[in-house]
Amino acid sequence: MKITNIRLDRLRLNLDPPFHAAWDPTPRTHFDATVVRVETDQGIVGIGSGDTMDGFEAFEHLFIGTDPLQIMRQIRAIETINFHAGRFWPLEVALWDIIGKVTGVPVSVLFGNMATRIPAYMSTGELKSPEERVESALIARKQGFRAMKIRIDRHGIERGIASVRGVREALGDDFTIMVDLNQAWRMAGDVDPALDVKTVSRTVRRLEEMGVFWVEEPLPYTDLSGLKDLRASTGLRIAGGEMLPSFNDVLTYLDHDLLDVYQMDCVLAIGMHRSRTAAELAQHRNRQFTPHSWTNGIGVLANLHVAAGVGAAPYFEFPYDPSGWTAERRDFMLTKPVWIDTDGYVNVPDTPGIGVELDEDAVERCAVR
């Protein structure tokens, strides 16, 4: 089998009203997605998405004419490009999609087949008033969610603490709450300093008193000593690693035992295979793994296959925070959005490959000309 063509469909969904992402100072008036299609001489097409794939055209000759089933060769080629250009991990997703279709099984089976569904946590994306956040949590529980992640902005700690307290009081101790401080990395142009270790430590102590399950990305990636000290000083789990740029960076975190929960996103950071390997290393050391999945529905599915393959625990991230971020907005290129079942689980598609069903009309309608 040979790769004959790699097609990039660049899409844009206009957002009205805008989405006010907690980690982005600029309201988002559109949502971009790049769909990767790897075509082969046997008529099998693999689909991936996630990162932007900007600049890939300069490197596509490294893959045209090669065997998509030689997956380690392809992964190593993508890693060499990462040093010089962007992160082209959506290409790996499309290649695994081909492998799954050739073998006739979901990719999660190839990755270990530890689970066919995982409990979802509602991963919120906007900063809301405590009253609005409580209302959203009550709705989430009615929809089947048993857990929620709340964003706390570095400029609004008291508001964030009040939101966590309100949700805890309204929903009780059997509803799991996570908190994301969004401190590890920055959007382009955001040069405001992160909260220092002392401020974060005080915040973590307050959250621990409210029974928060984990605090995510509490410090910049470069602050290894701060992370180590913070983790040693609290009984609250420390989570992170979603955008660590290389497999070696993840190994450094593992070697220094900096996190309780590892969250590498396979379409933004280190790819599906490396995420699987890192997850197994973390689990072998009695640490947890559950991936970040804040891209689009294809990225959600790719991370779900990794998570189900290795048996991620205890929850899977489900990006959802209506009305700003709905499943329909997130998955606008799919025939139907990924959703949870009545028990609050997100299920792995049982079709071969990743299980992507593109809405070709939406792809055509939202194409960037």
C-alpha cells in the first residue's frame, strides 16, 4: 500500500455570539479546523484533525509514495519535522485510521483495548459568575455528567473559588470537581506573568478543603522545582502536561515525578503512539493518565481511542460549556456530534479506524477558499 495524496481541508466556523475562552484574552469569533485526508492506492482514506497543519505542504513529499502501514517510520518522520516546523500529529491520526480500516478494528483495540467507554467530565471553557456556573453544573448533572472542570483565571481567583464552593454546596460531595488554572502555556501575544508559587500554593490549599479532585496546569511548564514543591505540599492531585512539546519532555516530567495525572493530547503534543507509551509508563509508576482533548470532534475521538486503549482513569475530558461551547460547534464537520450516553460515559465507536463520519456538506460550506 502506498500514500498517493494528502489532502488538507481548511475549515472555518463563524461564532456568533463569540466564544470567550478562559485561556484567551481575545474573544473568539470563529473556530478553525483542518481536516487531513490521507489517500492510498488501494482506495482506503484515513482522516485526522487537531492542530492546524500550517506549513505542512513543504514536507508532504516525505510521505507521498511511502507505506502508511509502516507507522513507526511515519511517526519518526513527523518528529523530525517537529524540530523544524509545526506539530503535524493529525497526520498520524489519519494513518492509524487507515491501519484500523485495514485490520478491521477500532484503533483502541490496537492500542490495548482496556475499555469501550469511559466516564466523561464536562470540561468548561468560559469564565462565568458563581451563580451561572452553579446553574451549568445542575444542568450538566441532569444530562448525565458526574464530574465538571471549572476554570479559574489568574486575574479572578476569588470568583473562581466562589464558583467551586457554589457547585460543591449545590451538588454535594458525590459530584467530582476539577479545577484548571491554565498557567502552563500562553496564547500567542499573552505576556502577562503567571501566578507565583506562593499564590498558587495558597489557592491549592483552599481548593483542597473543598474536595477538588485535581488542580490542572497550576504553574508554567518551565517551573519544574515549583511543581515538585507544590505537589509535595498538598494532598490534592496535580495534573498537567497537555502541551508538552516532545516525548523527551514527558519523560523528564516522569523522571522527576512532577504530576499525579498526565494529560498529553495526541493531536497537539506528542502523537497517538507516544501518548500511549507515556501513558503506560505513567500507569506503571502508579500515576494516572487521561488526555486533554480541546480541539474538535475528530481530535476528541483520537484521544478517546488512546484513552480507551490504555484504560485512562478516572474520567475523559469532554469539551462542553453551553452556550458558548456546544457539541455542535465543536464537531461542526461531523455528521453528528460526539455525545455521552445516559450513564455519563463517552463510547468508543465500534467501526474500524477512528470512527469519523464527515459531513461533506459542512466541509464544503465551511471551507476556507
